[in-house]
Amino acid sequence: VIGFTGYPVPKGGVDCINRSFFKKNKSLVNSQYSNSRQVSERVQLEQGSFVLLPTTFEAGEEAAFTLRVYSSKPIKLKLVDTTPSLVKPAVTQSRSALESKSILQYQAVFLQVADEHRTVNAFQLHELLEACLPND
């Protein structure tokens, strides 16, 4: 599922388009997302500089895009291509938190009910939840 968004570039331009750029600038064009090979939108913009950002509907999904811009007047286009990168690092839990006393306590109860493959069925899971979380 693909679409695109258009943002105005402030006078004087920008050196880097990062998270703060998107917080400071409101989008002018938001296409509909489509599960097809192309998305098109006819817009009328004032004279100036704009960033057209092709996007996927799912966050973190990468895709290759071909962007075509048609204009009734001459325009200058510039490709700003960057390698996708993770904006926010993944949250990882420390090993000590995983092996805390309460986790080990629940693990012991789980292993009493689980089979040799460490799996439980729905009824066993219900029993485990009742035993471990009696007040909830």
C-alpha cells in the first residue's frame, strides 16, 4: 500500500530533513493510500520549494518508488535520496530484568504445567493465569 505526502520547504531551504522538519512543517498534500501500482493526485501549489515524500502505509516497510511530476510550467526537480535508517532505536530489555526473581517464580509454575516442548493448551494457560494473577 503506497501513497505520498508533500511538505513546503521554508525560504532559505534546509540542510537536512529530519524529525524536527516534520514537526515544524505541516503537510500540504496527502494522497490516499492505494493497494495499486500507482497513486496520482492533482494539486495546485503556490510558487516555492516542496518535498514530495513517497511512503508506505505500514511504518518501517521499505519499497522502491518511481516518482513522476507533471507541471504546466517549467520546474526544477532535485533528488534527495538517503539510506533508510531507524529513527528510534528498538527497546531492549536487560538480561537482569528477564531473570528477576518474579519471572523465575512464574517460570517454575509454567514448567510444572507445560509439556516436554514447553507448550501449553488454552485450558492450561487459563489455569496458569488464574494461579499467577489471582486478583486480576
